[in-house]
Amino acid sequence: MPPFYECQRCTACCRWPGDVRLLEDEITRIAAFLDLSEEDFIQRYTRINHHRSGLSLTEQPDGSCVFLEGVDCRIQPVKPQQCRDFPNLWNFPGFENVCRAVPRDVTIEEFKSKVQVANQSFFRR
Ligand code: SF4
């Protein structure tokens, strides 16, 4: 059983380069959260992703996510699934060198429940 990584909110993953892909329902949810029409949200905060297969969030001039404010995510309750799932449901070789999440040994049930808790607050909205 792999450990469950507890995020320490260091925001490193909000600052490294790459696409934060958006699914259609995420566009709807984030636009509503920001009180914007989907069209306005797309115009203001998205770009074509690097594979030219969909939309991703734009970046600030320093490369950090457009919604990172200090150490807070402006759209935390509705942030994209890609952000939500890292590093427990996807990661990359050597991610531990840049991510400060703390590994905890858990049972498979605990792992599922912790992942579910992260998603419940998301789907309640
Ligand atoms: S890099 Fe790791 S510890 Fe830091 S905010 Fe992202 S998931 Fe959390």
C-alpha cells in the first residue's frame, strides 16, 4: 500500500511550469464561483493547452498559477481535479524532492477515505 501524502500547503505545485487542464464541468463550476459567465472566465483565465487539445489555466508573469494569491488558492473550494489529486492519485518520479507533503502509512480504507474527503468538499458545491 503506498503512503498517503498529507499536503503541507507549501504551494510548490502551484508554481512549477506545465498545464493545469480544465474539464468542461470545471469551467462551469469555477466561472460560477467567480460570478463570471463561462465566456468571460475562458477569456480572462484560460489558454489553449500545450497539446492543443483543450483549455488550461493561465499563469502569472512569474509562472505561478493565475489563482495563487500569496500562499492561498483563490478558487480552493472548486479547484481543478488535477490540483486536487496531486500527489496521491498522480505524481512524477522525484516529486518528493519538490513537494513537501508528508507521507503517512495508512490502510487502503484510510487512503480511500482521505481521498474522498478531499473530493467531498468539492462536490458539495
Ligand atoms: S507541492 Fe505538495 S505539499 Fe506543496 S502544496 Fe503541492 S501538494 Fe501540497
